[in-house]
Amino acid sequence: MERYVEDYQKRRLTERVDIMTAINILKSQGYDHDELIAEITKVFYVDLDAYNEIVMAA
């Protein structure tokens, strides 16, 4: 699924629960681990430290 969002439209994901929700949605749409970061950063500004902590814990 092709997504394109202008930078000024991107929402910030800084809360762990929001990041986990976005990851779960993308996984349910068939994205694998390697594709997650590319897809999530197309749509959101992501706190990468929190993202990495969540992915490592999973």
C-alpha cells in the first residue's frame, strides 16, 4: 500500500503505547520486521530510541 504524507502533516509518535499501536497495525497489514521502520517513518515522526526499545523487547 503506497502512502505519502507531507512532512507538515506527520504526527509525532513519542509515547510507547502509540508506537506499539502503529507497529501492531502495520504488522496486521502484512509488513515484516525489516519493513516496519521504513513504513512507520513515512507516516510519522517517531522517537527512534523508544521504537528501538519496543522492537528489542518484542
